[in-house]
Amino acid sequence: MFCIYCGTRLPENAAFCPACGSKVSSVKVAEKDIPAGSGLRANVCAACGSSDLKRIAKGEYLCGHCGTRFFTEEPDSVMSLEEKKAKLLVLFAEANRHAANGDHQAELSTLSKGLELLPDDCTLLLKLGRACSKLKLVQETMDYYKRAEQVNPDDPVIYVNQAVEYLKQDMPKEAKPLMDKALAMADADPMSMAAADLAVTYSNYALCIGKLGDISGARKYLKMAKQKGCNDDTINYVCRTLNIRI
């Protein structure tokens, strides 16, 4: 429960707010403004008695008559789409901090909370797949990528991610059809893949076809990757792996 005057969370059975000193009232909201599933009961403004209460944000209501703000706890299920997206971005930022510190288990745990908000968000599913990949959770990685594909089958990056996972398992035959599909989609719609992603895709494709014996093709795609701005470390890694030069 929260104080209706300052919004401070109140101790259980508190008689007065420890922050502002106001007397605690059990404040609910009008039935017509209660989101489905919130568990709140109908009532009126404790300050003026008006039933003109409006929901203005998750857990926050406003009396249209006297302007008093009311706070209550609500489950994520009653959040608006905009509120869920905003909360998801906060989780992404937190996950990025964990990733920067090398704590990929914490990164995965943080991202997993997003499934309670938007379980079909393609970006979330891709991030979850990448986090699982860092932890070498192969099946979980591919499961998230497949879910992302179901949500947005027109995103070539999803197929690249799946292909890269196969390459990590030294399975170039399984990776190549996915790479071919991604590159065909990128050719058909140049805006479907960012230049940096395309550069890395070219280098991964070079690795893939090089492992399958197409060395001349691997050199060709490495040159294309370099032209697109792929960093030297990535290109040198592919050259060392295939024992070639470009």
C-alpha cells in the first residue's frame, strides 16, 4: 500500500505515513476505471468523496475533482503496451550492464523477466538467444531463435543468428541454407539489415563456405566484409581458421 499524498510505500498496518506524516486511508478507485485483472475494488476519493478517478499510469490514479493522486500496487498484466515497452527497455539496459561486466547469467536472468511483459517481442527473444549462446546453452539458444522466427519471419538477422550458432557447433552444412536465406533477403531489401550486421554476415558466410571447401568464395566474401567495414580481428579470425589470405 502507498500513501495517497506523497506516494511512499507504507509499512503494513501503518496509521501514519512515515514520510509526510499524513493519516493513512485505505483508498481504492472507481469501478469504471479499474483495469481488468487488477484486483482493485470500487470506491471513491478519500479526500473529497468524488468517484471521478482516472488511471494515469501503472499503480497511479488521479481524482478528477480535487486532484489527489492515489497509488496502489498492480500486477504487470494490467500495464498498457507502452508501459510494458518502457519497462522492457529498462530491463535491456540492465542486461547490457551485466553483459559488459561479463556476468551473462545475470544478463539472462534479467532478460527472462521480460517474458512476463512481452513474451512475443522479437528483440527480446533474440537477446535471450544470444545470452544463452554465451552460456553455451545450445538448445535454449535455438529455441529462442526459432520463437523469434515465428514472430518475425522477415528479419534476416534471425536466420544469421541461427546459422552462427550452427557454426559454433562446427555444423556448416546446417548453417549455409540459413545464411543463403538471410543474404537473399538482404539483397531483396537492403534496408532489412544494418551495414554492420551485413559486414559480419559476410565474414560468417566466408567461414561457412570455406569450411565446406569453397575457398575462392570465402576470399570473395571476406573482401566484401572488409569493404562493408568488418573489423580486422573478425577477418583475421576467419583467415586463421581457414588458413587463407585475402
